Amino acid sequence: IFLAVGEVANMIGVAVATPITFKLGKKGTFLWSLFALIALCIAFYYVPTSGNGAYWTLLVLQILVCILTGIVSPLVWSMYADISDYAELKFKTASTGLIFSSSSMAQKFGGAFGSAILLWILSMIGYDTAESAVQTSGTLVGLRSMISWIPALGAIISLIAIMFYPLTDKMMKDIQSVLAERR
């Protein structure tokens, strides 16, 4: 249920990405979403694992995180297109295929390395895979960090990178206008 609800929430995020981006711009929407993701990921760590409302609190956080992730996902691809237009303007040659295939390859490497890193972290925190295993308190802290602090750190790194992203909406309109004349 937790993962299924998250997937539906992610689709909702994708659906609302465009109207939000029209109001805030791509960079503004990306930054706003990352700030919220950082706060919500950190909140995951502090939700009690048992007691009244713990499950529902975690489920609500999961929904919000997945909506925000859904907002960010199409923005990344849209920004790749902007980079492609910028490169075409700057170098006077279209490199759309190269830019999109490079980004796709980077995502594949990220998925492979991310999976390996996940397994390394599980090994470092002493995760026991035995069927009837009881995880140590240190392992439980590590698992909580894997769904809170570690993703928050990734979002912080993304936030820093996006702060330096130079292609504003106005700049892209100008670039597209020049490219339309050139083509």
C-alpha cells in the first residue's frame, strides 16, 4: 500500500508540474520542490515507528514526497531540452540527440551505482537478511537514515546545482526566438 500510494502520488505530481511551472518558472519550481523535499525527508527520520498515527503520518509524508518527486521529474527532461537549445545557439549545431542520450546514460549509471551504494550501506549498517532476523538498534537508525537524511543530502546537492543553473525562462524565450529565425 505504501509504495502503491506513492506511485499514484508521483503521477499527481507529474500532472501538477506544468501549472506550477507556469507560475514559478522551471528553476523556481525546481528550487521550491527541493526545499520541500529536504524538509519532508528529514521529517521522516523523526516520525515515531509505533503508536497512534505513526503509520498514517508516514503515509502522508510518503504522499507529499512522491508528489514533489513527480513535480521534479518532468522538469529535469524539460531542462535537458533547454540545454540542447542553448548548445545549438552557442555552438551553431544541433546536439539534441547527444544531450538526451548522455542524460539517459547518466541515469542508467546512476541507477546502477545507486543500487550498489544501497547494498553497501545495508552491509555497513549490519542489515541482517535472515528470515527471522531481528535488526539491531544501530541498523534501525541506519534504515531510518536511508529514507530520510540520505535522500535529503541528495536533494541538498541538487539544490546547490540548480541554484547555479543559468537558463531562466526569459533567457530561453530569447534563445528560442533566435533559433526560430536561424532555422
